Amino acid sequence: MKRQPRTPLYYTYSRFNEPTMTVDPGEWFEVETQMNRGPDADRVNPELRDLYNAHRSDEMRTDIGNPSSGSIIVRGVKPGDMLTVHIGAIETIPIGWTWYRGNTGAMPGWLGPSAIGEQFKLCRIEDGRIFWSDKLTLPVRPMIGCVGVAPGRDEAQHNGWAAKHGGNFDIQEITTGARVHLPVNVDGALLQIGDMHAIQGDGEICGGGGMETGGTVRVMVEVSRRPAEMTWPRIENDTHIMTTGIEKPAEDAFRIALSEMILWLESGFGMPKGEAFMLLAQCLEARVTQFVNPTYTYLCKLDREYLVG
């Protein structure tokens, strides 16, 4: 099985990133992701310092985060196609951290230190649990924060952002069993993956907000023609179909995700727009999954049990 190593690391999604590997549609491969840099090792618990140092690098950039692995060519894919990224098994490294520097989009700087102050937590990960304290462990619920392809033309997007090309979603549903549909903008797509979290709450409120970690994810890609009405990335799993809206303010992100869901129900499931709208008024699940990046991520979901007829 092909394996994309952690390096080289890219901090932008761009067609100018040097390709790192070529895969065929239908081929499973592995991507090794790099843990975000985090604070310098002299600030961490001495008992975990060696383990922390084994999985981080002082050579990583300090002015931008979310390094992604790969600029992976998918053979035969063209602009106008849709790339479907199947997320398989995810295995984390045995260490993770979360960090609040005193203000975020959720707790803005004009509140001073937000009455909280800077906080940092470094945790051992073992046997499917995150060791939060002597009294508390959390379940490992691994997810991939960044999944995206190169934007079109001469555009480049740094990895803190998400947009129509994908990128820094921070959506917990992007985990084992998910299928992420991305509009393709350049030949080969140039797929990049990174920002693995061992767990994350909605909003990712503290910035370094998920349990930042690294590890290995198994991936397979498929190629089809992009539906004419599809503008923003979509997600599916065995229980739900999902649309994304990534914008600021949050209400605009919601409007995008809702509109995309209505269009998908009409074109993909034969449901007239009016009927789709009224059904969603009863059954829609929606939430902000990320509130601290330059743009907010809104997810709309519909349970497959309502896709009848």
C-alpha cells in the first residue's frame, strides 16, 4: 500500500505545491499527518517531554499552523469533476495537546484574557483514552480537521481557512466511514490532509481547540462528474447526508449549508425545493462545528431515514 509520509509539509492549498505522490481512483493508500507544533518543549510536563519531543519539530513554522501532508495527484481527475475522499481507519500517536492563548473568535481579545487566561494541556493517549487528569479520561474520537484540494487558477489558501476547495473544516463527522465530496479545480486535484484531532467539541472554542495530535489515516478516492448545482463540499456517511457552509458571520455559513442541502435534495433525491424546505424545517440537524478560524464552519445534516421515494 502506498504511503504519504508527513513531509514535505504544506501550509497552503495551492496548485503551485510540488506534487508528492500519485494515486489511482479506487486505490487505498495511507497518509501520515504531522501534529501541530504547539508550545516549546520547556513548557510541558517533564514526565511527558520526551514523548512530546518525539512527535513535534522545532523546524515547523510558528507564523501559521495546520500543516498538511501531501500534494497528492489523483490520476485522470480534471476541473469540473468531483473528488470523493473515503476516510478509513485512523490511528493517532500517543500524545496530544490543546492550547488557549487568551483570546479567540469565540472569546475575543477585547475581553482581555477572557477572565480565563492562557491555558495549556498535554495529554497521553493510550488504549483508546485521553488521560486528561488523574481522575478523568476522555474517549478517543479521531477526526481529520483538514481535507482539501488546490483552489483554482493562481489562488492559494492558507491552511487556517476552509472554503469551496475544502481545507480546515474541523468537522467531527470527517472520521472513519465518512465520504467527503470536493469540487475539483485543477488537473490531478492535489489532495492534502492534516490537522488530526483525537477529540474535538463543537466550536473548537479555544483555538488550539481539538486535542491536537498526529497519526495515520487510510484513504481512498473516487472520481465522478461534479453535480451542476454543487458549489460547496458535501459529506456522507452510513446514517446522514451533510452539506457545509464556510463563511463569516455564522448566519451566512448556515444559509450556505441550508441552500446546498435543498439543492442536493432536489437534484439527487427528486424532492421539489418547496417540499425539501418544509421537510428540513422538521428534520434538519445543524450546528457550528468551528468558530475560531477566519471563517466559521456550519454543518447541515439529514438522516437517511427521511430519503424515501
